[in-house]
Amino acid sequence: MPFIETSELPVKEALPGWKGRYFNSERMTFGYYAVAAGASIHEHEHPNEEVWHVIEGELAVTIGGQTRTAGPGSVAIVPPNTTHSVRALTDARAIVVDHPLRHSLGGVSTD
């Protein structure tokens, strides 16, 4: 299936305030997030490279101990095996892409 309507994907709330819709391409996992102000993702790391693209609102993104505020149009790139965390400063929307696939997120496959 080469075309996906993300608005039709099921919503999963993996952490309080983080509502995501997920799908997988052959090699990447995509998460479309609607985030409530104040919601956070604890500091963690994983073997996947991860790219955060903020669409609306503001997120405080910490990568390897360095924190920046990311607003609309901002991109944060998390290298593999690097500690990172995220906190929503406002209600926000972001698209997050992981490479290789993050099976733990349970994305719908495009196959």
C-alpha cells in the first residue's frame, strides 16, 4: 500500500499526553503525534536514529544533554544510542521518523 491517510490510522497513547498514529515503510517507522502541553518523554536511548519535525507548538528537546526549544519547522536529529528526552511547552504536533524500524511502536505496515 503506497498511500496512507494518517488521519485514518488508530490513535495510541503510549505515554500520558502523547497521542500517536504510526505506520512503517520498508525501513522506517513514522509517528504523527498530537502532544498535550506539559507532557514529557523521559530520558532514554535506543539503537534507532530518530528525527523530530515540529509542525505546531513548542517542544523542549534534549539530545545528549543539550536542550533546545523546537517550534514549527524545527527539526531535531537524535543519533543512534544517544540519550534524549522531550517535554511539550505548549500543545504541539510533530512527525517523528525512526530508522531502522521501531517495532515496539507497533506501526501499521505499508506492505
